[in-house]
Amino acid sequence: MKIRLDKNEMPNAPSEIIIDAVKASINHIHRYTPQEKVNELLGLLSNYTNIPEDYLYLNFGSDILIKEFILLFSKNREIIFPDPCFFLIENTALKTKSEILKVKLKPPNFSFPSLIIEERIKKPTLIIVDNPNNPTGKLIIEEKGVKTLLENDQVIMLIDEAYFEFSGHSFLELIKNYPNLGICRTFSKTFGLAASGIGYLIMGRKIQEKFEGLDIMLPYPSVIAAIEALKHRYYMEEYVKMIKNEKERVSDELKKLGFTVYSSATNFLLVKTDRPDLVTELLKHNIFVKDVSNYFPRNHIRITISSKSENSQFLDALKQIKVNYN
């Protein structure tokens, strides 16, 4: 059996409550999603985020939201984003005709240098930051830095908070005071709805103007899954606790094995190794991890924290590889 520690997915299925609700929704798959169900989801999201419904926009996951945001705001703007970052940010930005500035994040803290960036902004600029950052797992920007950038009226800013439920850190409180801020989130990471393709954008007033009239017809099963996930957040909260405990255990064991492990505010760990063939060796054990060496000067892998059983199998495989190597 394959152990997938390369996708940052939830290792187990969502609660039976969600599964049963989605199964029942299939009986209505011949119909378009009723607006009252979309409104119900928006109401639950408003309660969850403590943000009014008119600040919220739904779409097919944060991937689509990021693409849509960049395409809407990139025209005649320079695009600035961290290096490394979530691959979709860079891939989408490079497809535009905009001037690009990649800001190198330096270990061990991988901080995004907001003050330095603000000083160089002389023209309309789109800034995109994933916070926590992928693949470093770090919170790379502080509130002071975000405010400094947003106070420049030439700036539009998108913050990707895909891992918010793990980090517990958000800039939502800035939305009402900074009309040039957007924040995107997903149901994929902690609610276990990766295949449902649903995410949401929290929009400052200037962002709302661009998204007005772009309502999306979301699939009925996806809307139902998100509604039930928000109604029964207990399952998500318990999952987050489990992942945090397992992350600490896996990190400690990796350090004992001689790996450099960076602290993380997500459900994955960035690990530095002296073995360029480690990804290949793990594949022999049917264990998949993400090779992110192209972002760093030496060999680095990103490891998704999974269930206790899969994490233990991963650690056992590493120990065996280490014995054979020595």
C-alpha cells in the first residue's frame, strides 16, 4: 500500500456525517445547486470567520481563487511573491505579461522582508504571500509588515491562508480597514474536502469591486460537504490536535536520526538531508515524500504529517535506509 506524504492531504476520510450528507445529495445531482444552500454556506462561513457575508466569495478551491485573483489584478502591475512559495502562485504569475519580482526567503526563519519591499514600490503592484508558506511551513510575515505594505495605495495584496487552521494565525481583522487586501482559504487541508474543490476568498472593498458579478455555480455535493463540515467543526478541531501531536513526535524522531528539521505552522515538515537519493530510497518502501531541493542550495524534502500508523511506517523505513547506508 502506498503511503502518500507528498500532497499535504488529510490521511483519513471526513466524518460519517459529511459522507452520509454527500451521499444523500447525489439524489439531487440532476438539479443546479439551490441558492438557499449557497446562502446557508455563506452564513456558516460568516459565523466561522466573524466576517459579514458580503465580504465572502466562494469558488472551486483556493487554487482557482489564486489564479482568478492574479488574472484580475495583474494587468499593468508588477507582481511580487516569495521564493519559494506555493507553486501555483509562481506558475500563474509567470503566465501574465507583468514584471515579476521573486523575493528570496532565507533560512532559518524564511522571513518576507516587508519593509525593504515597501521602499522599492514605485508603481502599481500585486503582492501575493502564502502564510504559512509552502514549502517552508513558516509564518513569514507579521501584521506590522502587512499593514506597511497595504498603506501604500499602489498595492493590492493577496494572502493565502490555506493552513490557517493549523497555524491559528490570520490577518482577517485587517479586512475592514484595508480595502486592498484579499485572503483566500480552503476546505482541503483540515476539513478533509480536497476532492470537493471548494474554497473561499475574504475581500476588502476594493477587491469586492472586481469580483462583483463573478458568482460561480458550485456543485451541490461540494456545497453540502462544506455546510456539514462547518456545522460539525469538532471533527476538524480533533484532527488538528492529532496532527500537531504527531508533528512533534515525527520532528523529534527525525532529529534523533540526524536530520535538520525546521519548525512548522502547518501539517508538513521541511527537512534537510545529506542524502540526494532519499526520495528514491523511500519509494522502494512505497512511501512518497516531496522533493523540494530545487528551492534550496542542498537536499531538502517536504513531509506531510499523516496518521500515527503511516508516520511510524515512514520513520521505520528511514531507520532501515540509514542502517543500509551506514
